[in-house]
Amino acid sequence: MGILPQIIANSIIAGAIYALIALGFNLIYRTTKFFNLAHGALTVVGGYAMFFLYKQLEWNIYASALVSVLFTGGAGYMLDKLVFRRLRNRGASQMVFLIAALGLLTVIQAIIAILFTSQFQTLADSAMQQQIYDIFGGIITQTQAIIAILGVMILVGITWMLKYTMFGRAINAVSDDEEVAKMVGIHTNKIIGWVFFIGSAIAGLSGILVGFDTGLEPTMGMSLLMKGVIAAIIGGIGTMHGAFAGAFLLGFAENFGVWQFSGEWKDAIAFIILIIFLLFRPKGIFKR
Amino acid sequence: MPYLIHIAILFFIYAILGVSLNLVVGYAGLLSVAHAAFYGIGAYVTAIALTQYGINFFVSVLLGMLLSGIVSLLVGMVFSKFRDDYYALASLGFNVIVFSIFLNWESMTKGPLGIPGVGKPTVFGYEIASNGTFLLLAIALFALVYMVATKIDGSSFGRVLKAIREDEQALEVFGYRVEYFKLAIFVIGAAMASVAGSLFASYITYVDPSSFSLNESIFILAIVIMGGLGSIRGTLAGALFLVLLPEALRFVGLPTDIAAQSRQVIYGAILVLLMVYRPRGFVGEYELK
């Protein structure tokens, strides 16, 4: 019995991180209808921007977090403007988008590795003793609590935005039918640009949180993205609450799997869950 | 001269990988990002067969092809249900899994330490020890792969594959079992990649998981895309360029680790720029839309 609360606590933390990545990914997928594999690289951009400002320039933690998140959002916006928008305007096929995204992922990872070396870095202060919470016998650190809370807040925020703001309705219109949206006078490229900004900013935030929680590596983007995408798919791609449910399902499945087998097979477990869903319930838990 | 031979051997290994991936991506239109996984299976089979069991190199090549073939058959049957982005994602995930197996199945693969001391091939008691003779072996195996690829290119099988790429539904209407064709080319491609892996293991005499990561798959994809989908000659040009690239970077005087990262920046950027400005690649016949 003793270990169970801890596994549940770990599952919730993992789920919250995956949820953040899945939310950003989903938001972009909803409007553009392609798997933005470069999304993973943006978590790395966010994490390392924070590392640069907070650790190397020793800025205040809130200022560095804010600037890093905005910077990542801007980076995502530029990727769309410089690459994806051109492909969209040409009416490029899925394959072209995917290859371009893989290329971007490769470039960004390598640039970060050149700038900051491939060494493992952490954002957390070693001197700073983290506040630890004991919840029914499971131990959660302060960073982890922040991750969980932010995840919920962003989910609520985005759902609210999509439902009740003019901008959110425009996003819905574009995701339903880009051509018609254009006809009724929605500036689709502008909307999609903003979606990239917001989705990437969330990715940047999750990169920062991962940096505090476990640490940063230039190659971490790919595995984080995988988890985010798997969460998005098993939850029901394109639905926000689905991404959330999928993320926690994945978090729980992984951590209970690790408990039963061993830590190295985490990625394998995630992938097998994806395959099972794709084969038997390809639309995910919540169909859109 | 020894340096040139080294480059030439690397070129033929990547040429095998490029040509075989081109069959999958360029002919059948399946965006597979899992080629390094089959490359790795070949390399590990050869490494383990030679160091643990003292099996002849050529037998190990066949064993590697067999294992890659079986794995790709099973995986391909699952993948055949997916299309476009789901296919790419599933193949990408598969590469991650195989990589983690190389890394974590320590009793078999020695994990991150890798397997050193892989022997050289022997033919009728004669050991192919020098790099010069190894180059001949690489050329011979490449020639085999090349012949099979051109054979497929000219056959009705190849024409059906290209037709699938152009319009899958039309072919289904004509009564072709599209998924069997896709599966067949996926298995053939995987078996060819395994040959390249066997060559690599015996040539470098050392295998470790880092050579078979997702980045390697993207690198092989870059070879294919650069040369142009569906063009075997284009793939050779792409392989030549991308194999020479890191050497050129080192020549310019970049330190080795920076050179490795710069290589990644360049081939990643090539992928992006080609997609934006010239999606058919440099000599490709097939216009990616």
C-alpha cells in the first residue's frame, strides 16, 4: 500500500506536463490540420531561454519566465510566418508539412546544442530547498504543484477563450473550414499566426517547468512531444478536454507500468498505448 | 588515400540506406521515419552474431535481413491502417522504441556501452581486413541493392507502387489490394537497410545505440528528399553530398562536436528550404505537392 500514493502523485505530475504540451499541440492541430512535430523543439527553446536569462544572466525568476514564454511564442509565430504559411498558401500536402517540421526540429535542436552544449542542465537552485507537500502519503514538490495548477488554469483559460471570445470563435471558424472562414472576412493567416504564438508559448512554459522539475537537454523535445501527441490522440485529437484526459491517462498508465516493469520502458509503454488506441478507438476517448 | 576509401565506404553504406528508403517514401509515398531502426537491427545482429556466436559475417547479413523483415512485416501490418501524419508519427514512435530497446536490453546489446570488437568478414578463409577490400565488399552489396531497386523501378510492381503514391483510391477501385503492396515494399526496404547496418557494424567494429537514433532516420530521409523522391540517381547524389558535408565542415576547421551539430543544422535547413522552395528535390521526378 505504502507506495501507491506516491505513484498516483507522480502520475498526476506527469499527466500535467503532458497536458500542457498536448494543449498547445492540439490548439495548433485544430486550426492547421497537421502534426506540428516542431512543437517539441519549442519546449526546448522555452527551457533554454529560461536557463539563459535566469541562470546565466541571473534575472529575476518571474521576469525571466515571462520573457522566455513570450520569446517562445514569438519563435513559434516566426516558424509559421516563414515556413508553414508559405506551404499553406501553396496548398502543400501533409507530407511536405511533416518533412518541413522534422527539418525545423532538427535545426532547432542542433542550434540549442551548439549554444548551450548537449550537457544536462537544471533550472532548479541546488541551494534552494524546495517546499514539499505531503498529500495522503504522496510527496509533491512545489514545482510539481505549480505544474499541476498551471495545467488546469491554462485548460480552463483556453476553453473559455475558444468559447466566449471573438478571437476564439474565429479560431473555431478557421478550424471548421478555412476557405469559408476566409470568405466571411476572417483574416485566417493572422488567426493562425496567433494560434502558433499561443500554442508555442504554452510549449515554452512547459519546457520551463520540465527544466525546474527534472532538467533540460537539447534532445528532450522529441520525447516530450511524443507524449503530448499521444495524449492528444488518445484523448480525441482536436478536443481540449480530451487532451487533458488523455494526458492524465497516459501519465497514470506510464507510472503504473513503471511500477510493474521498470523505468526504461516508459516510452515503449506510451507508444503501445497509442497503437492500441489507433487500432481500436482511433478517434480517442472524446470524439470531436 | 585511406581517407578517401573511408569516405567511399561510408558513402556506399548511406547509398544503400537512401535507395532503400526511397523505395518506401518515394515510390509508395509512405513517410517512414523509422529507417534507422532497421539499420540498427542489422548492425546489432551482425555485432552479436560475430562476437557472441562466431557466426560468419555473410550468414549474419542474412540473419539481420530475416529479423528486419519479420519485424517490419509485423510493424507494417499495424502501420498499414494509418495514413499521412499518423503513419509518420507511428513510424517515428517505432524508431524511439527500437532505440530504447538497444539502450536498455543490456544482456543482449550491452546498453549504452555498445558492443566493441566486431570482426571483419571472411570469405573462404580469407579475411576482408583492409579497408580497400572492404570497399569492394561495400560496392558489391550496394550493387545488389541497386539492382533490386532498379528492377523494382522497371517492374509492374514498381508501377503499381508509384500509382499508389499518386492516387491510392483509384487503385483500390481497380481492385488492387493496396496494403499488400505497401507492406511488401516496406519489408524490402527494411531488409535492405539491415544490410547497410551489417556493413556498418563490421566496418566500424563497434556498435552503440547512438548511431540509430531518430536523428539518423531524419538524416537518411534528408538524403532521399534532397535527391528527389522516386529518383535513385538523385538519392546517390544526396548521399554523396551529405556524407561529404561533415568532412567539409571539419576541413573548414570546426571542432568535431560543433561540426556534428552544424551538420544537423545544415541538413535540417536543407529539408525546410527544399519544402518551401523546391519540394521535388534536386533531381527528383516526382513533384511533392
